[in-house]
Amino acid sequence: MTILKSSVAKKVAMALSGLFLVMFILIHLAINLTLIYPGKEAFDAAVEFMATNPFIQLMQPVLFLGFIFHIAMGIYLEWTNQGKRSVKYVNSNPGAASSWASRNMIWTGLFVLLFLIVHLINYFVPFKTQEIHDHYALVTGLFKNPFYTLFYVLAFIGLGIHLSHGFQSAFQSLGTPREKCNKALVITGNIIALLVAFGFSAIAIYFYFN
Amino acid sequence: MSTINIKEGAPLKAKIPQGDLSQKWTIYKDKIRLVSPANKRNLDIIVVGTGLAGASAAASLAELGYNVKAFAFQDSPRRAHSIAAQGGINASKNYQNDGDSDWRLFYDTIKGGDYRGREANTYRLAEVSGAIIDQAVMQGVPFARDYGGLLDNRSFGGVLVSRTFYAKGQTGQQLLLGAYSALNRQIARGKVEMYNRHEMIDLVVMDGHARGIIARNLITGRLERFSAHAVVIASGGYSNVYFLSTNAMGSNATAAWRAHRKGAYFANPAFVQIHPTCIPRSSEHQSKLTLMSESLRNDGRIWVPKKLEDAVAIREGKLKPTQIPEEDRDYYLERRYPAFGNLVPRDVASRAAKERCDAGYGVNKTGEAVYLDFASAIERYGKEQAHLKGIKKPSKEIITELGRKVIEDKYGNLFQMYEKIVDENPYETPMMIYPANHYSMGGLWVDYDLQSNLPGLFVIGEANFSDHGANRLGASALMQGLADGYFVLPYTIGDYLADYIKAGKVPTDTPEFDEAEEKVMEEINFFLNNKGSHSVDYFHKKLGKIMWDKVGLARNAQGLQEAIKEIQELRKEFWKDVRVPGKANDYNPELEKAGYVADYLELGELLALDALNRNESAGGHFREEYQTPEGEALRDDENYAYVAAWEYPAKPYERYTKQVNMSDEILHKEPLIFEFVKPTTRSYK
Amino acid sequence: MKLNLKIWRQNGPNDKGRMVDYQIDGVESDMSFLEMLDLLNENLIAKGEEPIAFDHDCREGICGMCSLYINGEAHGPDRLTTTCQLHMRRFKDGETITIEPWRANAFPVIKDLIVDRSALDRIQQAGGYISVNTSGRTVDANNIPIPKKDADNAFDAATCIGCGACVATCKNASAMLFVSAKVAQFAQLPQGRVEAAKRVQDMVAVMDAEGFGSCTNTGACEVECPKGISLSNIAILNKEFLLAQVK
């Protein structure tokens, strides 16, 4: 852990854990999209696969740790960074030089965390504690609630914003040659952000209306 | 003819080693005494100033093992004004194979200085110039390179070879940061104690030797004592005596002048350089002038309108420079000096600009500006690029675009700087330029060892007088600062210190330190209690005006005598009526300035006196009475081939109690003997 | 023109400090921002008040001494401009301008608008150099060809003036742009490669110890940097740092 003493190392760890979570979210999105197409059977089969495949089972605690680490480190970094300027500016115009998304990673992150907790209570806890046969019904059923759906959509817009900065930022932290790659990374990051935000939201909205 | 009676003292000897010019430095180095590493640990050296000369000296001396205390008035050594040097640094590497050599660099420098420099020093400078480039490259200084990966060169004024190494228009910055990095390495090792925001305000002399300084901590305002076995002054030049100059606001002559008051002679103060390519002044509130690198004269063509009525129309804003057809433009440097054209030395270019403006051809509101035009360079480079890129029959737009790109690569930061200040795009409309004070060739007198007449006091860089004669060539200031600091002083100071290896620490509780601190405090208290009616800047501006009008680009005996009188009057008024707010033991920039201006008010008078004494024109010193029928400088080698070193005419602290006039300074002559070159009339035609 | 100024006044490091309102008349559009402050100070001295302390020196945008957070931005609203190069033509008659010192715990206020930036020097002392003695006895300067692109990139990084605008701008008060500029300059030159691994670790360690925040890649530093130092340098630092761990 001594290596994590350095601020640069911490950023690298944030980047790696973040990218790992991006991978997870993309897989999650792929599975969720089966709700709409091909439909119930495919979705249930995918859930079954995820629940039984030994590799996925192995990765589950890793994923869990990844989440914990990314969240804890994010909060810790923000907390310490906030402390580096005890006297604030009377007049500050940060919007002139940087994007809202980049400055508010902590807030978009915390919002997604809030969603994550609700999400775990709604799915993961029953999933682990009860014998559920109809995953499809459990998932789609919740989208009948307009407040839940709205919350769900907002959370994924938040995650999209988080990723729009986070993805390319992670590569910057890992030292990818900026001149060569930055444009591609920004575009890829924005595509992923849009995919995640619209993909998950579309599913929720689809089932709200259907 | 001067009507002031000048008292003359004993002539000075420069301790130049015997032997052939090219062997002197080698012979010298072989004969000096060395100090063993074990003894170097017991010797302390104070270095005042951390520009190119100071930082390189402090780093080198610390590497050798001496204990160095370095002082900067800014918050970091990296801020020294060397950082603003733009164009480049000369070295006789002959990488271009265009006939350069140590001899040619020496010869160009001594000739450029109008034969008022010392042969041996100048040759040594040329001799070590190559090592500076090697050293800097090794330190990671990113000089400009060609596509083959080797170093690129460009040309500067007054020479016919390309020997200038550069890093865009920021060569000074890159070299200073190189020296700063070497200094940092020694600070980290604990061999240099760095005192930032400290200003030397007095030199402490014990038994006739420089042994310490009184410095003011600019944050707390407290006076602090520092002792050493030798003191090195590397505090730069005195151009700010003119109020408006290209120097930084904080650049000052106080360290050098206080040493002068303590007995160090001040040499050739009249030799100041007025740089031809500065951005013209615009308003009364202007606080400083900005230089546009001389390297621009590689590609820019200088002109004014041929017709007086065009000049008038331009001044009134009725005509734009781009509307004046080629045949109505007077490229006066190309006309007068066909061989060197726009690349004549600085003094020649400055006077030519003034001549045209005085004749009524000036092109800005104040009538004090000429054009520096890049249109033909843009076209030339554009065509070249189009050819390289294989574009057949390129349109005018494409040529302009390609040409601009080349100019941007070479001078981008300068063009940007110009646009910010003047609010005009120099790619589209010609730049306006005018001469401004820039550099002082004069300074504290030193011998071949760079040691002042006051033993233990060494003076390096712009602060000394030695290598540039009456005019410095472009890209030679960086060369001299680094040569002194890296390669000359580390040798010569050892020869002096060899006598003190058993001396032990120099105490700071001596009567000399007591007196110095007490007197400095008296002056501070005087300023703060004076409660006059004018700010320090008021006097500084007045002094600047006298200096610029009467001791500036062109001087005459009558004007100089008037100037001396007026400065004496102004000085009286200053001591009576200056107002300095704030407290002594506090951060107080007005108090700092008061000290500077008190010194400028003396230095300015000495400058005028030196100019009055020198009944000839040489380099930057142009006396209207002494010129050829074509208006070129007329030297008098028979009577003035000497260095004029001046001795302060009173006791160090007498200025607080009685009027001390600089016209009473005592003149010591160091005859300039030209063994190896024959002084000729400079011709750049 | 006439302006309303709101300026931070603080008597010393231990004073609490406050914003003070000033009115100034007779400002000309050709004046630089610092010349406007000179004029204000002349007025204050004439009235017997203490002038406003601010850092400045070369007034041509290269020494890095001037600072000032003007209307919520480091060195004011113009890009690629230091405060001394900012001209009053940028402002309108009657405008209100706020002027504050750089804010960061690593930059304590000394007086009024002056802050202590010596932390930046200490980072440089930790490794911002190539360990070569100044004997001049190295190798000929043309002995090692350096690709023009590398030399140019190193130069671009080396143009940092150490003003601290990046720290002042960064929401985390991070000095990464400053540190990376030096790391990247040397990392791209063969002479600097020899010590690259040690340099980056030592400089980052001191940067952290001096109390600067960490980089979250907002990119604000690059935008506000008066010399346009690129974020690429931070990427290079990160890469060098990672490489150093496996060395």
C-alpha cells in the first residue's frame, strides 16, 4: 500500500478501478438490453448464466471491492483536495476554463452511489436472499412506478455525465500519449457516456409505457 | 569642450597576463593558486543576484565546494531579468562552416564595441563561448534544432556569420532556467543557502577588503548581516536610471552603487545601449518599455515614408502603411549601409531611427516610431515553402499563409506580445518600433580577474564594465553572463581566496557591520519620517526625462552640463520633499524604490559627467560635436582610448549630512592597449 | 474611464483580510492592468493611505512574478496572457473588477495580493535538474542529435514561467501542470532520460508534501496557463511515474 501514498498513484488507482467499472456497466447494459430484444427468455437465461458461471462468481467480490475502492478513494480524494484551499475565492469563474462534468465528479458520483444503494435494495438483496423465479417480472415491474423510473433515468444521465469526463480522464491518469489519443478517447468516452445514459434510460422508459 | 574640472587619480592596471592573445587565459589558469577541496569547505562566498551570471556563479562555486550564500530580491532566482532576453546567445562553434572562429567572435565584439573594450577579456569571452553551448545542452536547455537533430543558428547585428544559438524568442528564459536548475541542485545539497526577497543595501568593508553585506529582508523589513571571504556582485545593469527602459521594474543599481560608495570604482557609466527595436511609448502612465528581439531584423525591413506628407497623413490616421507603394518607402538602413543593411549594430540602427524621426518621418502619434515590416519575408518564405511542398503556381493567399507559418515558428511569441500591447496584428500591418534603453556596458570596474579595485569584491555579468566596450553586440549579454559565472569566476576567485584558507569564519559583530547597519537604518528612518509631498516615482520620472532628453541617444556638452545641474537640483528636492509611506519593519515596496532612486540620482549625474568628459563619439556614446560629415561616430583614439573609472568623492555615508556632487568624482584611467587588433573606423557600409 | 475595484487587503500572514472597495478615474485603455494599479497606488499615497502590495517585475509576461485572480480567473479574462500583459481596453467604463490573491494552502498570503510561492522552488530543488556539473567539460553540443519534434516539445514544456496560475485555477489547488512541465521537458531529451525515474518520483513526493492537491484532469490549468503549457505534459508525468515504479 505504500505505493498508494503518492497522489499520482492514487489517481492511477482511481483510473483503473473506474475503467473496470465501465467494463462492468457495459456488460450490464448488454444484458439489460435483452429485456427488450430478444425478450424475456433471453434475459432470464442471461441472469441464470450470471448467477451460476464460476468465473462470474469469482469476479463478483472483485467487482464489489472495485466499487468500494472507487467510491471510497473518490470521496477521500475529494475530501483532501477540498482541504487544499481553506480560504475560498470571493469571485470565482471556474466555468470559463473547465467543464461542469469534470468539476462535479464527486456529485455525479455520489448521486450514482445513492442510486446504487436503492438498486441493491431493489434487486440484489432479494436476488441473494429469496428464491426468485421470474427475474423479468421483478425488473420490469418496478418501472411501472413513475417516480422510480424518473429516479432511474436521472441516475443514468448522472452516470453518463460522470463517464463523459471519467473515461478520458482515466486514460490521462494512465499516461496515454495525449496528442495521439486524446481526440479518440474523448469521442469514445462520450459515446460510452451516451450509450449508458440513453441505453439504460430507454429500457426504463420503454417498460414504463409498455 | 568640458568646462568642469575633473580631478584625476592614479591610473589603473588590469593585471592582464603576458603572452599571445590566444594563450593568455591558458597561461593564467596554469599559474593561479588553487584551493584544496578540504579548504574550500571553510570559505564563504556571497553572491548578490541570481540572473545568468549570479546563478551560474553560485552553482559553480558550490559545486567546487565553497559555501555560497545567494541573494535575490524577487521571490525566486528564476525571476531575474535575464529571463527576458529573447534573441539568442553567440558562440564561435562554426557549426555553419561559414568561417567563424574564436578570433572572429573576438574581433566582431571588440569592433562592435568601437574599440573601447579590453582585448584580453574579450578574447577570453570568445574562447569559452563554445563550452557554454555544450554545458547548456547537457543541462537540458532546449535550443532550436534542424530536422537532422543538430543545433540551428541565426544571424545577429554587426556580424557576417550565423553564430547565434536560440530557443525561439525565449533564449534568455531557457538559459536562465538552466542555470537555475544547476543552482537548485546545489541548494538541495545544502551548498547554497538561498535568500529570496532579500536585497543587498550595503557592502561591508573590513581592512580594505569586501567581507560582507547588509541585506534587507523584504518581507519582514528587518536588516540582516551576512559575512564571507569574498563578495560577488551580479546585480545587473542600471538602465532604469532612465525610468523607462526594457529592464524589469525591480532591476536596480543599488547593490553596485552602494559598493561604489564603499570604494569600488565605477567604469564607463556613459556607455549605455539604446536598443533599436522596442515597442514605442504610448502614454504618460507607461511604466516600462518592451523589447522586440533584434533577431526580428533578420527578416524585418525597417522603413519610413519617403514623402513628408505621407508621414503626416499616417500620424493623423488618414493613411495606412500598407497603402504606401514600394517606391515611396525609404528603407533607410539598406540605403545607408548596403553591406549590413538592416543588420547594422544596435547603436547605428538606433541613431538612424532617431535621425529619421527628428527629420519628421516618424509614424505614430508621438512621431517617435519607424516601421519594421515582414511583408517581403512572408512572401519570400511563402514561395520557398510552396516550392518545397511542390505547389505549382501558388496563389498569393497560399504564399501568405505559408509564409506566415514560417514567421510564426520563428517569432510567434514576439508577434503575440506585440499584438497584446499595441492591439494591432503585425502579420498584417508593419510593426512600429523605436529605440529604448536596454543595457549598460558600463559598470563596476574589474581587472582581468573580474575583481574590483576593492579586494575581495568580484563583479560579473552586466554589473561589471568589462567585455563590450562602448557597444554590445546582440546575443552577447547571455554569453558574457554565463562565461563569467560558469567558467571565469570559479578560477579567478580561487586565486584570491587562497590567502584566506586559515582565516576562519568572518565575524558579523564588528564595528564595520555595526556602522553599516546603523547608517542604513538611519536612511530608512529618514525616508519614512520625511513626510514630503511627492512620491518616489515622481522624482524617478523627472530624472528619467532629463536623462533621456540630454544624456540619451545623442549628447552634447551644453546639454550634459545642463543635465548635471538639473540632476543636482532634483536630488536636493528629492531629499527635501520625497514621501515614503509605510513602516520600516514591514513589506514596503515604496521604501525599496526610494533607495533605488536615491542611488539613480547620483548615478545619473555621474553618467552625464562621464559623457561630458569623453570628448569623442564611441558606440552607444554619441556626442553631436564629434561626428563625420555623414553623421557617423567619430572616435578619438589618441586621447580617449582608456577606461574611465570613477571614484566616489566622499565618505560612504556623507550624502545624508551634506550635498555630495558626483561631478567631484575622481577619474582613474585604465589605458586600453591594442596589441593584436588595430582600431579602425567602424564601417558597416 | 472609471472603474470600481474590489481588492483583497490583508496586512500580513496572520491578518484575517477583507475585500475593500476603491474607485478609480482616469484609466486609459492603453494602460496595462498593473499600470492601472500603479495609478491607484499613486492616488492612495497622495491621500496618505498605504498602497496595495502586489508582485510584479518584468512586465512583459516572462518572469512569472505577477499573479492576481481577476474577476474570477487567474491573470484575468484573456487567454495566454499574464496580468502584466492584460490591458485595460479589455474592460468597460464603469465596470466592477474583483482582484484577489492566488488561493491555495501551499501559497500563504504574505500581504494584500502577494503570496509565498516558494513551494514551487522546493519542488524544483527536489529534482528539476540534470545532475551535471558546470565544468563545461561535457561533450560537444552536437554530439547527440535530438529529433526536432522532441526538442520542440521539450521547449514547449520548458516555457513554463512558474507563476502558479495553474495552482490558483485548479479546483484542487494542484501543481501537476507545473511539475509535469519540468518532468516532461527532461523526459523528452536524451540528457534528461538518465535520471528520469528518480526525478519524477522525487518531484511528485515533494509536490505532495508541500500541500498541493491532486490532479483530477479538469483541464482548467491548461486553459488559464498564460504560456499554454499543455495537459500532454501531465500525461507524460503519469506515464513516467508508472514506468518509474517498474524500474
